[in-house]
Amino acid sequence: MGREDSHYRSGGDRAPDRPERVTGRVVVPGAHGSAQVTAGSAGGQPHPTAPGRGAPPPPVYRPPARPAGTVVPASLPFPESSGPPYGGLAPAGPPQGSPAPSGAPFGGAAPHGSPAPSGPPYGSPTSAGTSPGGAAPSGPPYGSAAPSGTPYGGPVPAGPPYGGAAPAGPSEPPSVAPEGPPPGGADGPSPRRRRTLLTVLATVLLLVVAGVGLVVVRPGPVAGWLGADAEPTADARPLEAAPVPVLAAPAAAAPVPTPAGVRAALDPLVDATALGSRVNVSVTDVGTGQELYGRGADDGTVPASVTKLVTGVTVLAARGPAYRIGTRVVAGATPGEVVLVGGGDPTLAVDANGFYPGAARLDVLAEQVKQALGGTSPTRVTVDSTLFPGPVHEPGWDSDIPTGGYGAAITALMTDGARRDPDAGPKAAERYAAPDLAAGRAFAKLLGLPSGTDVERGKAPAGGGSAGAAGTPAPGTELGRVESPPLIRLVDIMITDSDNVVAEALARQVAIARNQPASFVGGAAAMDQVAAELGLPADELDLADGSGLSRTNRISPSLLTDLIVLAGNGTRPELAGIFGGLPVGGWSGTLDERFGAEDTSAGAGVVRAKTGTLTGVHAIAGLVTTADGRLLSFAILTDRTPPDTPDATRLALDRIGAALAGCGCR
């Protein structure tokens, strides 16, 4: 029976009182036009999405209360805007209260001799469906209302510029001043005392700035690439407490570990019995691209959900981070018929209670259609999901995947990732057997059609005409359209939650962009094509799906570390979108309950990685900062592990990540 990622824990769900869908932020060398790498410990209340979700996490190191926000230097070329990343926040550096790496923050130093790129970042606001570089849409067309609730990345207070004054103020809005004279006399403090107080406060503020050099802000995932989000509605969260600086300024240059030093640290750990009979490893310095450790590094290995890193990079390269997936309605071939056309958006919601924050909504689309029809009530709904030709399940999936709630029938039209209940949680959830028909029935109800109205599959008529002689729209006339969040946000969701349905939908976007069939086979072929275009060793990539659920997938560890270096070295800044959703060791996503043991604690807060798990298969790949502040990419894939000791295998993998984090390896 196949088990994918750490969703499969004892009890079938995540531990109680842990936040759902939490992401951190990381800035990598040269990415987004920055020549420095910084990150820090950040936390706060997750963005509320539905009742029962969003509880603050218990401390991992018994630290003091975590500050709200994400640490990024304001020198990055995106504005201080937007709001919490998907599902809330997680630290990008060591937990507050635990020792930070000596001499440098998470991320280490910039690549030697590589100046920061000038000009706007790749992916400056673009229009939906266009390559990065154009103007971003300000919202859905047709003047549709923004979804209720705080949108994904909703506004929060902007932080001060890098190196500027840290915001001062209480954690809650000040109360109304009491009536009567202030303490100390009817006239209040003397001017001299006021000047003294101001001087003291200014001095304290300057000391904070001089000693820290970083501020915490809360942008959404690479907010400046994407344009403005929808305006918040009345139920938006109140403004948060002033953020707290958490890390020192970055070191000018952190020493590169030596291959001998890394080998001495890792060899005993890689030979652990719990890792099974085949362990393939690659470790590379992000700044220089130098391979520091390799064991079976070029050997194809079953990657499980680590496949999603390839899916994320290839879809960002093929579509661009600002691309949005549309769902539209056109007039049918017969009077009164409307056709709901799926564009492949897995996050589409029925209404404001959808599973994915900021998703496009069928109720908004229904209002557009009613307005376009001018009072003429539709009598029939047809669904067109022909964009994805099928099959809906990959033949290499374990038999329990289609029914176990971790996968679903992959159709071009679905709501809430095919979940029957959008409140079911991000892990195992009952899914519709025919997600496109379920979406069509929900849409028919929103249009006011009688309950039980039959919904059938069909093909939207070609057209684009206008109203006919009697005022009815010609067949094929578009009556409404809504669009997904930008792809960079869908990539965040896919990587943080290891969302298999989102991954398969994104793989099909790669296929469409490369004129391949939007199927499992077409998606795999297109991802291989884009990897080759990026200069990655495509001969070390053999995929059957985009999620990693298939046991026939093969990826080499060195391809993964090459991919991470490429995404982080600034040469293709649009690819850095994969880092926003990387889980943080001991804090978020599929790493939220890892790196908590005494012998792995060095990795908590400084390992940022994607995990993968099937029965007998365990993998992890991502970023880690050494004790000297050097940023490394690593990938560890093992596909012959003891099937009955998954916890011991995960712990053995964590020891390797912690060893890289805790040593200078020189």
C-alpha cells in the first residue's frame, strides 16, 4: 500500500493543535535581484481559512513568543505589501531562543563575485496567461466582486526599509486615553522631561537597528511580481503586532565546506541500517555550484513526492509565476444551454467556503452569467473538461491512491481539489469520483436550476460571437470568466502541503505550454523537455506523473541539487518561486514534526526541504545552512528502506540534514 509523504502518520491525520498549511520564506543568492541571502525566525498566527484551522503551534524549543512576519531584506525589489503566505507563516531561520548559525544568517553569503542584477525582477506584474513582463491583472474580469474574506496574501502593515528603523509600538492598538490630568500633575511632564523621553526612545530604536540590520515584513509569495491583490472585505484580520527583528546582518563571505569535511560528517550517517540498501546522495554549494558530496548521485531513484520540486520549477519556467488558470462559461449550441469550461484550475471553489484561500469561485461566475444573459434564465448546464484527455488515474499509482484520499481523478474541471467537503483538511479526504460533473451540478444550483437537473459532459461550441437577432448570445460567446491565484501561489500550496492533485494539474500546464497532451504522459514529456531547456541533465529524469505518487518515476539526486542551485543562483529568478513553500524543519508543512530529537535539533529552523514518502521509499531535498553560514543544496533518496520502520528512516534522514547544519565541514 502506497504512502505519500508525512501525511500518512499514525492515526491518519496530523497531530492536534498544529497549524495547517504553513509556509516560510527564504531568499537565496541573487534571487529576485538580491545579492545577499537572508532569512530568519518568524511566525505568528496562521491565516484563518476555516473553522478548526489556524491554531498557533506549540513551541519546538520552548522559545519566547514568535514574532509575526517573515524576514526579508527590504533591498529586495518587491514592495512591502500583501499578506501572510499560504496558510500563515513559518520561520525561515533558527527558532527564536535557539542559537543562530555563527557569523551569518540563514542563507549564508552571496555567490562570490556575482553582482546583484539590476532592473526589475523577472516576472514583474504580468497579465493572466501571458509570459512574465506584462501588466498584471488587477482582479477578475467583468468587474466581479472579490472573494469574501481576506484574500491569499491579504494586506498587513508594511515593514520599514532594510536597515531602517524597526517599527515601534505595542502589540495591540492603544486604548483611549483616560479623562483627567495625566500622572505627575495637571500640566503633564515638563518639556525637558518630554525631550529626555524622546531622546531615550530614539537611542533605543537606533540600537535595535544597528544591532539587527534586518526587519520582519510580511509579503505574500514574491508579491511584487504579481500585482495588487483583491481588496479585503469587512471580515479581514485586524492589523498585527509590530514585527520583531530576529537576525544579525549577513556575513560578507562564509567559508565553503570542503569535500573531505562533508564526507567525514556524512559517511557514517549515510550507512545507517534504517536507510536500507540503496542510499543516493548529492550535496552542492549553492553559491559556487561545487559538488561537495556524492554517493550514487547520478543514479535514478524513486523520488516519491520530491518530484514536486521538478514540477514546480518546470511550470514556473514554462508558464511564468504570474500566470493564472481560467475557468469560463460560454453559450451552448441550443437556446438556454450554458457550458462550463474547465481550464485545469484545481483550486476552484464553489463559494467563499472553499478549501484553498484566494481561489476563483463558481458563485462569482454564476453572477457574471446571469448578468450576461440579461435576465434570461439558463435551462441546462453542460461541462467541458476535454482539456485533459485522460486517463484520470496514473497506471503506476498504488491501488489505494484513487480511493485513499491522497489522490483524485484528475479532470480539467473540479472544485476544492475534488474534495467532497472543503473542510476535510489538507491530508486524506474523500474525493469525488467524477469531479467535473460535481462542479457542474454545483454551478447549476448557483444558476437557480431546479434540484436534480441533469448535468452532462460535452464540448463547448467554437465561437466568440455576440448576441443573436433576438438578443440571445450566439453559441460559443463567453458569458463569464474567473481566474486562479497566480501560479507561484499554487506552487507554494503544492510544495508546502505536498498536494498531489495540485501537482498533477500543474504538470498539465507544462504540457499545454509545450503543445503536449494535457495528460500524465504529456505532462511527463513536457517536464522532461523543459528540464533540458534549463540545462538540467534530463537523461537523469524519467517521470510518469507530476506528484510523485507513481513508483515508476526516477530522478537522480544530482539533478535535484542542480535544480535547486539553478533556482537559487539568480540566473533564472522566476524559478525561485519554489523556495517560498519549502517546509521548515521543526516548524511547517511536512517537516513540522521533524528535527525535534536531540541529535537532529541543529536542523530545526535551518533545513528547508521537500519530503517524499511511499512504502519503502523515503526522500528529502532542499536547502540547509552550515554552522559557518554557507548555503548548501542537498538531496537524499532511498528506495529500499525497511517497510516497517518509517519513523527510524525519517530520523536517519534528519540526522544527515542536521549534520550539514551543525558543522562547518572544513
